[in-house]
Amino acid sequence: MAAFAESLPQSLYTQAAVRAAELALVARGDVSLFGLVERAAAAAFGLLGEYQRRHAKTVIIAGKGNNGADALVLARLLLESGHSPIVCLLGEGKTAEHQAAEQQFIAAGGELTPFDSALLSDAELLVDGILGTGVSGELTSELKACIDAINASPAWVLSLDMPSGVNADTGNVEPVAVEADVTLCFGALKQGLFTSRARHFAGKIHFADLGFGPALALQPIAAKRVDAGYLTDLLGKRARDSHKGKSGKVTVMGGNYGMAGAVRLAGEACLRAGAGLVTVISRPEHQMTVNANRPELMFWGCELVDMEVYLRLGWADVLVLGPGLGKDDWGYNLYKAVGLSDKPCVLDADALNMLAKEPCKQPNRVLTPHPGEAARLLGISIADIEADRFDAVRRLHDLYGGVVLLKGAGTLIYDGESLVVAPVGNPGLASGGCGDVLSGIIAALMAQGLDTMTATVAGVVVHGEAADLAAKSGERGMLASDLMPFIRQLVNSDLI
């Protein structure tokens, strides 16, 4: 029960649910609160055996609560195994478990010292046991100074349960948090670890279940985490008698003046993700840009939304609207035409901005806003979106329906029933055109028969994993088009 796990669970929980499970275990007599502290510390001790150099100078910083108690028991275990950690206290322990851990550490020959940033000057390993999940309100000046000192140190940092300063429910940071190299999460994975700013501060995440299983089964799962394993056997092998008409037809619309590349990228991503036939509707001037290096894309030059455009909407299994659409009458007329169709649709970019001006709720579409677009859709600020991305994605679905994909570090996908967190991809995706590629992937998967939610989740995973493969040559300077060969590799999951 005390050992850390090599793989992470999929289920994510709120802080309140984890606390309720913890108290339920204690109430059943399965373990005491101090027993849970001991299990957590033993897991951390086992993890440090994998990371710690034998004679590394170790500084452990213990806060006032049970996260501090975890740190103190860990310090005792290190002391008993022949290490000599420096243990700093931030204030007097407030819990019975903290006081017991402190007494045992002293009885084992340990010494406690008030925190002093000078102690970190030559530290090689730091253990953050300051707050864990206990972030509430504004941090004190003492805590801010301590966290700043940790982040200024070149030492390797282990955070116990959560990096101190990161909100366990939202992943947000106000205003500072420990930048951990590794976070060891106890009992259950907290949903905030996998999205928002926590993606930067948590480092590599490990997990120790501490025997919470029976009690967690009685608690609501807040969200599910997905990774590359989601793609296993998702599409399977194609039938030997398949033809292009059976592989799905997609019509992609956009590419206003100066933005032909956006619709070109979305169209190629559709093909690379397995769609059999893709038509691009764009400005007539853009045919050469679209077809010059990708002749497999069909093209229709559109000056006005006429019957030919409606025929191409009716021809398709799935529509994509938004990449490079623009905000003028040309783009708006395409937006209105799509609104008259009953076909499943992926909305991106300026299509979302038009939706924000004329809100309507539909069940058969996928919305793919980044935080700025989400803020316009909800009429709030980007800061409000990032303060609680879980709340934002739920509100977007309540207002607009369908499947909502909230982009960002730790993408969220919600369809009104299931909430999925996809901590995939890397900062190399922060470049023009990557969102257009994502829309194309999702549409292609929908056209091949996946339901809207499954296609959206799979599309995000394919997109993120392709970015990680492309980033082996470096994140900086990575282009949206660099993802294309890896998209093809990932949608052929039977070959992975």
C-alpha cells in the first residue's frame, strides 16, 4: 500500500472527494490518519530511492498541516536509513499527526530548524511538504518567500501530493507555486494536477494509492485522464474491401483573404487522419495554395454561397467551419449556411466568434475554443477561464451544447456527461495552424464512424502525441505541418 505506482490511474477526483474517502477509511477503522501519513511517507521514501543520490544534501521543508507531517515522517525514514536531512519548519504544527511526526523525528535523533533560505544555497535535493492540497486564499508573505527561494535553488525538487501553491481542484496558481521536478500524488489523483498552470509546476507525476480504493469507490469521479493508450484498437484494421466512400467525406470551409494556409492545413489533416474524401471550400484565388502540394484535396472556389456550396454541404458526412474564415460577409454567409445544415460539424476560430455574437445550442457539433475564444463565448475574461477551466468547459456546454473542447495545457473535453482531461502535447503547439490541424483530425475521425465525444478525445490525443513525436527535433520552431506524418502513424493504431 505504501509503494508508489509505476503507472497512473485514469480517474481524477476533487479535493473534497479525496478528503471524504480519507475520513471514510478512518471511520471504518481501516487505518488512522497518522497511519495514512506513514503510508504516504513510505511511498515518498521508496520514490526517493529511485531518484536520490546516496550523499546528496537533502533539505526537507515541512508546513503546519498533514503535508508537513508527511515530510517529517519521510525525514525520519531518511535519518534511520543513514541520511542526514536538514529539516526546516514553517510555523508550529497544527494537527495531531504533525505533532506526532515531529516527536518521532526528534526521538530518532533529528533536529529541527526554522526555515532560512540560506540553507538552500548548496542543497542538491529539496522536499516540498509545505501545503500539499491545503491551498486556500492568498499565500502569506512568509510562504511566498519560501516558495521563491525553492524556485531559485538549482536543487532537484520533490513535492508531496501537490506542488505547494497549486490549487488541487483547478490547477491554477495564485500567485506563486513550487516548480517541482517530480510530484508524488497520494491516495487519488487530483484533477487540478493535469491542467492549467499545474502542467508547468508539477513536473513528472507519480502516484501512491495508500489503500484508498474501497473508499474512493463511493466518491464521484470528477474527470477521466487520457493518454496515448486511448488510441489502442480504437479504429482497428480496415476491411479489405474498403473504398474511399466508406472512409468518410468531409467538407472544410474557410481560408479568407490572406489565410489560405489555415484551410489547407485542416484539409490535409483530415486526409492524414484517414478521411476518404475531403473537399475544401475557399476563396477562388486560393486553389493553387490548397492544391499545389496536396492535389488529393478537392477544391471549390466560392465567391457567393450558392446552390453548389449547399450541394457540397449535403455531400459531406462531417463539416469543418472556421479555419481562416475571417469576420466579413463572405465568412458570415458560410457560417449561416452551415447553420441550416443538419450535418455534424466542427467549429473553430472565427466560426466560434460568430457563435458568440449569435448564441445557439445544438447537440451535433464540436466546439474547439482556446481560452480567448472561450472567454468571448462566455462573456468573461481569459483570466476567469484559466482560474477554473473545469467550470468554464461545463458552462460552455450548458450554453451551446454538443461537445466542448477547451484547448490549453491539459485540454478539457466535455459532452454534458463525461469530462475528460488530456494532458498531452507540448508548447511546440503554440504556433499558427496547429488548431486547424486539430479540427481536421477530429472531423476525419467522426467521418470514419466514431461518435462525437470519442472522436474529439481521440483527436486531441492524436494531435498531442503527434506533437510530442515532432518535438524530438525540438519544440521551438515546430510547425503545424510537421505533425502530418505522425498523425498518419497514430491513427493506424493497429501498427503501434
